[in-house]
Amino acid sequence: MRAVLLFLFSALSAHAQITPLSGTYLGDGERNFYGNHAPSSLNVVWKIPLGSGKTNLAGKSITWSGSGWTGQPLVIRENGELFLIHGSLDHHMRKIRAATGEVVWQVNFGDAIKGTPTFADLGGNDPETRYVLICGSRRGAEADFEKDPAYSLRAISYQTGREFWRLNSIHTHCNSRDVDGSALMVGGKVMVPLENGYFSVLSAFPKDAVKEGNYFTPKIYKQSRIYEEKICLSIRVSFPANPPPPCWVEKRMWHPAVDAWWPARKTGRGRDGSSMSAGIWTAACR
């Protein structure tokens, strides 16, 4: 009897109807969805605390609370029911039942989640590995900036919250190893800007991940540097990939890259007087 019940459960799960209504930052790969019909009034149906978490800023441990300023919840329809996927500054990503506010599962990323996850349907018969969430975070609240790995990008099962892989954002000339930008999915490939200055193309598939130490790491197709080394060295502060996610228009990927954002935001120049550098980085992808 148990074997029969398990078989029936597996068969039903495999035919789950799961569709993203808003599956990434601003809805889709073109990043142009701002909503449809706004209601004339709003009423509070439920609310849940998003908590607080420690993070490291300029060498000091501080506490952030609530939701990140670049983060939006995903809206997913599953078998006729709506669910939210939301990351928060208390280090957790949650799957929330939209009708009641029930937290179905939550995953600890080890640092603040500021950005918006991306939903991916990878195909296949196993719903746990078919429906995957790609999400970035800060580099690790307890991690040493220069010496420790910065696991700031992860792949999580939409169904169960199981982690499939995590990516180490390597230390470069840039002063950040976070991932705030939302990934762009093209087929089974993850295209995402890292704040270490590298645009990365990865395999989303759990089966392609390789065990390294205690964790699985994704297959890397290519990583392209999108910053100028001389600018980083002269200015000492740079966020070349912060935080805009790439967009996909007419079979072409577009991504803005900004060097020396922080010191130049008020003066237009860096610490050594050099001018702010900004540009649009594009790539044709098949």
C-alpha cells in the first residue's frame, strides 16, 4: 500500500501546473512589466515579519531589517493557487502562500538578500529539479572579504527549498563580492552580473553542478570582465555591475556597466579626480 501511495504522489507531483506570473525583476526578461490594473483601495489581509539580520558594511557589522530596496516578490501560480517568493534582509528567502501568508519553506543564505530572484523551468519529470529559483545575496555576513569564499549566488528548488548549487564570487580589484542583480534565463543558462565585475554565464541544471568541498558549484560556461582595472585601482571603490539586471530584447542581451559609482555620485569624479565611467555592455547570445 505504501508503495502505491508513493507512486500516486509522485505521479500527481510530476503533473503539477506551475506558471510564473511575475518570474523575475520587472516581470520578465525584457524588464518592462509595471503592473496592470491598480485597485482604487487596499486592505491588509495578512502580514508576516521579515525579521532582521547582521551584515558587514565597510568593515563594521550592522543590522538591516525588512525587505531589500531592489527586491520584489515573485508571483507563481501553482495548481490554481498563488504563491510568493521573497528574499529579505534577515538572510532568508521564503515561499509564501498568497491567500494566507503561510510560510511554506524558508532558506538561509547567510547574508542579506537585496535583489529579486529569478524563476526557471528547466523541464524534466521531477518537479523538485525542474522548477528552480536563482537568487543572489551579499557575500556572507561572517566571511572575510579577501580570504573567504563569497557564496553570493544560489540555485534553490521552488518546490522544496532544497539548495542545488552556490557560486563563489571571487575577489577582484572591485570592492564588492555581492550579487544584487537578477539573473536572466536563456534556455537553461543563467546570465548574471556579479559585483566583482564579472558577467557570468552558468548552467542552471542541478545535474551539471560539481561537488567542491562542502557544496556543489555550477558549471561555468564563461565569465567576462566588464570593468577597467586602472579605474578600480585609481578610485579604490567601484560597483561595475551594481545593481541593474540584464535584459533580453530581440535575441540580444543588454546590460549597463557603471564604474566608480559610489565616489562619483555627488561630484561626477573619483577620488583622484578621474571622471565617472559608464557604458552599455551588450552581447549576442544564441
